[in-house]
Amino acid sequence: MKVTEHIKNANGKTLFSLEIIPPKKGENVQTIFNHLDPLMEFNPPFIDVTYHREEYVYKKHPSGLLEKKTTRKRPGTVGICAAIRHRYDVDPVPHIICGGFSKEETENALIDLDFLGIDNVLLLRGDAIKSEGKFIPQKDGNNYAIDLLHQVDGLNKGVYLDDSLDDPTPTDFCIGVAGYPEKHFEAPNLEMDLDFLKQKVEAGAEYIVTQMFFDNEKYFEFVDHCREMGINVPIIPGLKPIATKAQSTILPSIFHIDLPVELSEALQQCKDNKQAKEIGIEWGIKQSKELMERGVPVLHYYSMGKSTSVQKIAEAVF
Ligand code: FAD
């Protein structure tokens, strides 16, 4: 079922969902099940699975020189989606990214997903790989999330890259995109970022999932701003339970977000990560309860393979 249908069928009740990350190449899919099993009691109607591009790794050549190789460290998104469907009968939402993939590779992945009966995709541009510093589009690939959206929307209308096909079957993906309550870091200002978001919605995006935020006011202001601009699709808040002391500085630098002073001070005063995790859980409960009271459609947790914090928050909130 489509994410938008799940939201509609909930009749205003807030749903629980989460995002997982595929295991590193060589690890077992059981690690995903161990993570998800305890969270199934909260009945997530859908689970997002992130997508990862190739990265460079350096290997030592027998000559002693360093050799630059590319590898996908976290493949398996499509397989994990099929496994989630099979084991839990929950709708998986694979992420699809522009960076690192040609349009043809993307089309083939979408055909696999369609054949597996997967109804949803979250479409993203992807980030720069570490060695490149800024995002460089793949040759023959999509530049921005909106270009990828045009590709998927085209496929939903039966437009494949090969225009010589006889009577091609259209897909029927429900399309989600990302939004940034604290602005995407590359956008010169929030207005322009929201203009691009609006373009994604006008091009066929049916819902938005936000970047993590720790101050609910930022989310409420973002939603108000979107509504004023005529962006009327559901806006799903993304929440990350903080689990370590170091995340108080790491998360702002990686994700270009702010931590409220009260939260960062509390984390700084923690004597160890056990305490920091407890603070993260308390903060997550407080945030979730307020968002739920204000009627958000879904509380979507960035669980990153760690279930205990999400479990404790969900126990207190759902
Ligand atoms: P876009 O919408 O393409 O925007 C990128 C930037 O370009 C923005 O600054 C925007 O304002 C600007 N822009 C947009 N359209 C145009 C245009 N037409 N012309 C000029 N400028 C434009 N990354 C992964 O690699 N894998 C994942 O699975 C993944 N999942 C994510 C899930 C969520 C909910 C979120 C919030 C992020 C996720 N990311 C993931 C990270 C994401 O790929 C990065 O944040 C990326 O930098 C931007 O992606 P986007 O889809 O928002 O890009």
C-alpha cells in the first residue's frame, strides 16, 4: 500500500515508522531483523531503507603504492526491502538517489522494485562523496532530486528510456521527497530551498519527510511556511534519538542542523554515553509527545540500526 494511503486510512491518528540503513557489505541480514523484531509491536505501516552509492577506498598494491578503488559499502537496499515485505508484511520504502547511478541503472532498479510489488520510493539527490567535496552528478545520471522525480513520474506514465518499446507497462510508485526545516546547507536561503521543494511537489511528490531536527518550533514554522506557499502534501517529521555525547557536535556538522542550547548543555554535562543516551531518549519522548499532540501524520525515527532508544521512545508515546 502507498504511504499516502496509510496516512489517509489512519484518520488523523499518528503512525509510527522508521528508517534503517543496510548492513555493511559482508554483514548478515539477520542484523536488520534483530533490529526490527522488537519494534514490530508498534505496527509500523512502512519502513524506509536508505540507498548508498559507491565510495572510494584505498588499497595497498603489492608494489607498495596505494591503489584507489571504488566499492559500494552498503549494497542490498532492494533485497532488504523484499526481505522486510516477506518477514513482516510491512511496506518497505526504498530510497533512490541520483549520485553514482546512471538513469539506466536507476530504471533497472525501479523495474526490480515494481516486479517485487513495492509501491513507494523516496527520491533524493544524494551527497558528495568525501574525496570530491561537492556533489558531482553521475555521467548519464540525474543532477537533482527533481530530475529523478521526472524519471519516476515518467515511468509511472509508461515512459521508459527506450522509446521503441511496444505498449510499455506503467509503474505506480507513490513518490516521497526530502525537506529541510533548517534549510538544505547548499541553498542560499530558505525561500529558494522551499521554491525547489514546491517544484518537487508540483512535479509529482506526494509527501515530504524532513531532515532530523531537535527543536519542534523549527518543524512547525517549516510546515506553516510550506502551507503559505501552497505545499499541501503531508510533511512527516524525522526524529533522531541522540545516543552518544559526541553526537552533540557530530550531528550539527554532518547534517547542518542546530541543537537547542538546553539539549547541548545537558549532553556536555553527561559523564558517559549511557547518560547521553538517556538524555536522548527523554528528549525524543518530549519531542514526539508534542508533535503527536499537534497531530503530525507520522513520527518517523532515524534508527540507524539501534533499536533500544527508538523502542523506549515508542513505548512512552504510542
Ligand atoms: P535536492 O532536492 O536535489 O536539493 C539539493 C540542493 O539543490 C538544495 O540546496 C536545493 O535547494 C537545491 N536545488 C534543488 N533543485 C534545484 C534545481 N532545480 N536547481 C538548482 N538548485 C536546486 N542520502 C543518501 O545518499 N541516501 C539516502 O538514502 C538518503 N536518505 C535521506 C532521507 C531523508 C529524509 C533526508 C532528509 C536525506 C537523505 N539523504 C540520503 C541525504 C540527501 O541525499 C542529501 O541531503 C542531499 O544533499 C540532498 O538531497 P535532496 O533530495 O534534498 O536534493
